[in-house]
Amino acid sequence: MASTNSSPVACKVVLASAIAKALLSEVAADLQKMNRVPRLHGYLANRDPAARMYADWTAKTTREHGFHFTLHELDREDLEDEIRQANTDEDVDGIIVYYPVFDTRRDQTLQWTVSMFKDVEGLSPQLISNMYQNIRFLDSPHNTQKSILPCTPLAIIKILEHLHMYNPILDYGKRLFGRRITVINRSEVVGRPLAALLANDGAEVYSVDVTGVQEFSRGSGLTKQKHDVREMEGWGLEQCLPISDVVISGVPGEKYKVPTHLIREGAVCINFSSDKNFNPDVKERASIYVPAIGKVTIVILLRNLLRLANNRPTNAMTP
Amino acid sequence: MASTNSSPVACKVVLASAIAKALLSEVAADLQKMNRVPRLHGYLANRDPAARMYADWTAKTTREHGFHFTLHELDREDLEDEIRQANTDEDVDGIIVYYPVFDTRRDQTLQWTVSMFKDVEGLSPQLISNMYQNIRFLDSPHNTQKSILPCTPLAIIKILEHLHMYNPILDYGKRLFGRRITVINRSEVVGRPLAALLANDGAEVYSVDVTGVQEFSRGSGLTKQKHDVREMEGWGLEQCLPISDVVISGVPGEKYKVPTHLIREGAVCINFSSDKNFNPDVKERASIYVPAIGKVTIVILLRNLLRLANNRPTNAMTP
């Protein structure tokens, strides 16, 4: 039910900081239950100022929230050995590498070197495979150790939960049933895993990039256990946006803008690009607009670190 | 986030009894705060078995939940005088007349005879006018006495709140922004007021009856304080249903069925007809299905009675 107070625009701008705050209190509560403080090791082996900034930011955030953090600055040729050593070091709960290192396919090999049991970023092949297959635990059939999801896609999912896009009336795992979501960006790091996660949770997802549109969906009535992907021949934003309840965009570069006039009246719009993918007039059309997500992503990193620490048998949380 | 347990169909069937239970506990808590027990007077002046059943049901429910109820069975020619008397009787908080009485326009005159300060059904001209105008209080600008809304439309709104169709992230009064809702039935008693209430709360509503489709909406960005209505020339269910998040149907008669194949995958479907307007296969398509609403409507009657009693200066709730 409703009141009579009207603000000039109906759109609610929701800042990542507000969402991060709610998630941080959960992380803090879970940290209290641990019998030791989880430790994250960061590896910086390039001169990329963005990577340096991310490293500094990780240091600040982890320490501010009561975690241990050690930054290793090293020559990139030594990185593989260092990671292998950390993989077996009992004191290390999580590993994060600041990319790009070689900025070639060799970076992927580095990613694969990080143990899946210490991979806070959720980029290990087994974790990625679990995500796409909608396998949510590492220790089936016991299902006590939750698989780790990649930080940015998971941050966006936590944002959608915060915005009440997940309907708690529906069964867990099907709470996006009935939602149509456009994801603009199909990178291997964010766009494609995000589309898969959303579809696995019940949404009908239109994944858009320069090559065209793909639909990710569990099919009519969610009869499939995991999503299928099909090419949407002849489709573009003109087809996706007017029918989408949620629009999530992460296109790099200042030039790209989501065409506001195609967005459905009252849609929820989320930008995960470091540039602004939405024009200011999105607020005249959207019901909710989230202009940036970075502060949520860093909380997810802490959340993943906690989960990794908790998955180690000697570290289990007190119930 | 999600799990791996799959039931054969994803659709959740939500029964009115479960929703009624939650609302009843609110009513019970509010009743505790009153300094006297509110009294409802019912007037039965016909031999309609459905009216008799409704009267019996009111008696049972009001008494079961701690309210006073008196049923007056009388000749219909005496009804107008009896209502006038109850209007000024200090002991009477609410009045309900079981229609049809004359089954002509004269029944409307009877409705207008009931004081708007005792009208539990919310059918008084001033209350109806407030509802359409999106005026939510009786005593502007103090805004302490809430206007009374008609029972069945309000029951459906409470059901939509229970099903998380109202987004609490959005401002009160705009929480259906972004929702498209088809209401099949445009009667003066339920369909039209319901369409108006939903549009006033921010939804884009398609109101459908045999004469065609009307759109009820507060316009792009909810810039209008109350809804406008426009005829949708050439539209039918073929146009409304595939784009509607919620489908609400209340067509009398066993023959009428909403065509399942037109309903959007994952829609929320609510039947308020005493017959079943949805085919059983709706469960293969909807995310949530509410097969009947009667048990919620009766709770709304109690809620309205409480509100009327509370609006009387001598009866105010202790804060």
C-alpha cells in the first residue's frame, strides 16, 4: 500500500556502499565464529597502476575488517613457484593474483596454478565448471563445503538479492523464475559466468555482446537442472531491453551507453563497468539504478576467503 | 542463490489460508491494543443462500477472532431505517449488508445509506472516490484516519504483498513500479477498483473485460499523482498476457478459462472468481499460483472493522 508523497523521479538510486554495509555485517558475524583469523596472500608482479590500486584496496579492506593480508611484490617469472608454495602453506587460506601479469594466455596458466581450495577469486577450472553445471558443493553428496563463485558475478547476485529481485516465496535455486534479465558483456570473467548463474537461479537471460544475443535459460517451467544456451538469430538490444525486468551492463570505455529509450519502464539497471554505461536519463525510466558495484565486490572477496578458510577441516566454524 | 533440489514443477501453489494466517496475527495484535471490542452489525434481508452463507461465515470468523457480531434478519423494506439507526448507534462500529437485497439500482441507494464511518466493505461513495483519487486519509492534512478500501481488492493487494510483488526498496506508494499486471474483470465492485489501486501503487495495469482492454497507469516515471485510464484499441489477452508479470482473474462461471499458452513464463497467477478461471496446466507455466482468495477477504473485513473502530475518537488505540 502507498502514500501520497511524490518525489520528482520515482527511481531509487542504490549505492554499492549501502549494500556492502549489509553484507559486511554478515561477514563480521561469520568471522567471529572462526577459531583463527583467515589469511589472504596477494601477488603483485606487474607495474599496472590499476593492479597496484586494487592491491592497496585489498590490503586496506581485509585489514580493516579483521583479516590478515600479506602482499608479495615479485618478479613475474617467480610467480608460478610462489603460488605453488602458497598452495601447500598451512598458514595461507586464500590467494589473489593481480592481473594482467604477462597479458597473454600464460596468465590463464597462472590462474590454473592457484589451488581451487585457496582461490578467493573463484577462477579455478573446477570452480568455473561447477558454476556452469549448477553444482553448488565441493563434497557431494555430503554437501557441507560450498563451491566458490567468481567475485564480480557473485557481487551482482548479492546486489540483486538486496534489491529483492530474488523472490523468497519460491524454492531456493528457483527464485529468479519469471525474471527476464539482459546482461551486456559476455566476457569469460564476468558476463558469461553471470548469465549462467542467473539462468541457473531460474531467470531467462539475454547475454549480449558485439557478436549478438544468446539466451541462457533452464527452459519452460525450469524443467532442466542447469541452463542451456541458444543463439538468438537477428536479436539485438531492440528485442531484449523492452522485455527485460533487469538490465546489467559492463562494457569498458566511456563511449558505450545503453539506449535509455529501449529500457522497459520501471526496470532495475545495474552498471558494473568502471565507466558509466547508463545515461543520466536512465533515472527517468528505471525503478532502481545501481551506478557502480566495486564496494560490493571487495566484500565478496572477504566472503570467499571466509568460506575457503571454513572449508578447511581444521578451521571449521563453531556451529 | 540456489540449491540443486528440483521438484517436478517449479510453480509454488500458495493457499489463501496461509496468507490469511499471517494477516490474522496482525489483526489479533491490533485488537489487543483497543480499549473495547469492536462490534459489527450484519443485515440479512433476502433469501439468497449465498448471502446466508456469507452471513454465517462472518458470524463465525468475527466471533472466533474476538470481535462482537450481531445478525439482524429483517424485511427488506425496513432495511434503510435500520441502517440509519445503526449509523448513529454508539455501540456499532461496523455495518455489513448482505446483497443482493432488491437486486436493482435500489441496492446502490442502500449502499449509500451506510455511514462512511461504519462501512466495513468500503463501498461508500466518498471512500470509493478517495480510492480512485489515491487519497489515503479521511482527515487531511492531519492524516491520522486511514480511508477504508473495499475488501476484495484490498485482499488481493495484501496477497501481492505476501508474494513479494511489492518491492520494499522502492518508496511507499510506488512499490509496484515496473510491474505489469493484467486484471480480467472490470466490475465496479472488484475489477475496476483493483486496477485503480494497483496503478496508484505504481503498476502498469491492463484491465480486461468483454468490451476490450483499458490501461490504468501513473505514466512514465510515475510522474502523475494518480492513475489515468486509456482505451487500448485493438488489444486483447494476446497483447496483455505475454507481457504481464501478474495475472489476476475473476470471471464468474465455470466456462471461462484464461488461455495458459498466452501467460508469460514465470508469471504470478491469482484467481478471485468462485469458479476456477485457470486451467490445471497453469502450474507448468506460472511461478506462483493462488487458486482462491476468500479466506483473505474475510480477514480484510476484520481489519477494516478494526480501522473503523480505531478512527472513532473515543476508541483510539493505545500507542
